[in-house]
Amino acid sequence: MHAGFFLLLAASASRFVVRHGMDGATPTLLALCGVLGAGYAVGAVLWDVLGHRGRLAWLAAVVVCWLALVAAAPSFAWCAVPLFFAALRLLSPRAALAAVVVITGAVIFAGLLLADRVDPSLVLAPVAVAAMAAVIFLELQRLIGELVRTRGELADTQRAAGVLEERERLSREIHDTLAQGLTSMGILLQAADRQWDTAPGDARRHLRQAAVAANLDEARHFVRALAPPALASASLPAALGELAGGEGTGPRVRFRTEGAEYPVDVDAQAALLRVAQGAVANAREHAGAATVMVTLTYLDDAVSLDVADDGSGFDPGAAASARGRGYGLRAMRDRLAEVGGTLAVESAPGAGTVVAATVPRGAARRSAPEDGERPWYG
């Protein structure tokens, strides 16, 4: 728009010189044209420095100088369109309408002076151009305002989604680490209390097992959004073997691997380890199992984890419809869905439970799941 103004100003000045030469008032008019061009250039260059009031003063000075030029040389009316947009951009709707009316009137006046006879088009054409310019500009402003509002709403939505995602992550980590660790500590302390007088050696062993060092380490890692500490310096099979080899008062946990091991994404390893921890904890705390078998299988296109126990089992259909009965399975499904994995649960009352997790080979973290199922225990 600025470039258009200077081109139109140069065209108007050259037209005046061609028609009237350099005699008479031409030098004075060209000097006024130079003042107008310099004043417009100052506003265009110092737009941000002037501030709103400075811009209003600049617009008023430019329009007054232009009106003087139009009165002396009607051909300078060609510069009206850039001034339309400058007024619409800076002024309030009413003030902009008044400015557009004044500028349009000057264009009509200039056209009538140049014409040999009065023609309705000399009035209608400037009015039509001014109306179209105003409507187009105001519509663009409305669309830009809607775009800015939509962008702000989208940013708010993204922030809220980020907050919810972080809450979900923390709730899963707390459930899979601190909550399960504290539950195990409670079981061990109860066992120590029962054996304090009759078997002090066993009681002291339970007390040692109830140490909180591992839980503190887990808390530090998930607050920093790192992988589980068991995976910090070991592979997934080693971490699962450590899980199976841990001492405790619950069922005997055995672990085995099948297939040739290959590299697995760290997020997928963390998800599988958390599933194993959650399934073993559920077998210990809820199923009353005597034995838990953890199997990690490296297939050609996926890595699967099966956790089978010989506990009391449950009815998956009835448990899936239950509300508010824990967080275990939902946390498992959410973790696996984030890395493109799936979870399947097979169980029946009195027949034990099998939790099967599968993650495709080469899986990486992705968006949150859309699984709406509720957990059955946890």
C-alpha cells in the first residue's frame, strides 16, 4: 500500500508536469508534492515509534496536505485509495467513515474540475470505489479478529490438554510406583508386626524390605519425566528379571524370555515394565496368587509381555462395567496406547488371570489414547 501511494503520487506529479510544464505554479506544486511524499515516508518508517496519537497526527497532516494538492491539481486525486486504507486502519468506525466521506468528496471534486461536462459516473464511480474499499477492509479486519480469537482459544485448549496429559502421567506414575510401593510396605510392616515376638529375625527382614529408598528413586525419576530407574542402566529383560527376583511376602514370581532380543524404544520398554509391575502388584494384593509367570517374547514384528497368575480371577465382563474400582488397567492401556500398543485381559472366577501386552516393533511415543474403558482393579 505504501509503494502504491508513492507510485500514484509520482504519476500525478508527472501528469501535471506534462500538461503544464515547469512554468508558473509548477515548482510550488512540486515542492508541496515533495512535502507530502516526505511526510508520508516518515510515518511509514516510524510507524511503531509514533504510537497511536502520533499516527493520528501523521494521518491528519498527510490528508490536509493531499487536499491542498487536489485543490491545486485534481490529478492528485489518484492517491485517494491508499489514504482510504490508512484512515480505516487508524480511526474508529465513525471517524473512519467521516474521513472516507471527505476523501471521496475530494475525488469527486477533482473529477468534476477535470471533466469537460458533468457526468454521473464522476460521482458514482468514486462512491462505489470508496464503498468497496471500506467493506473489503472491514471484512478483512473481522476475519483477522476471528482468526486471532480462534488462535487464542486453540492455545488455551492446548494448554489445558497439556495440563490434563501431565496430570494423567503423574497419576499413572504414582499408581504404578509410589502407591504400589507403599502398599507393599504396609504388607511387610504388618507381617513384621505379627512376627515381632515369635520370629524377630523374620520381622527384621520384613522391616529391611520395607525400606523406602526405591520409592524415593522412582519419585525422582518420574518427576523428571525420565525412564524407570530399573531401565536406567539395564535392559528390559534384566529389569523384569529383577522384578521377578525381588524378595517379598507375596507369590513367587518367575520370569522367562522367548525369541532373540533386539533394541526396543525406551518408551515402549518403560510401558511394558510398568504393565508388568502393575500386573504383579495386582496378583499379590488382590488375586491372592501363589505363583506369577512373566513372559517376554520378541516376535518378528512386535514385543509381547504376558503376566499369568494362579489367583482367584474375576469376571472381565462384570469388572469392565464397574465404576470407581481402581486405576490399574486404565493406566496400563493408556501407557501402551501412547506407544501404539494394546492390552488384553483373560480371566474367570477361580481360574487365575492373564494380562497380555503387545507393542509393535519400532514403536515410539504418540498422542494420548481414546480408550474410554474403566479399570477393573488396581
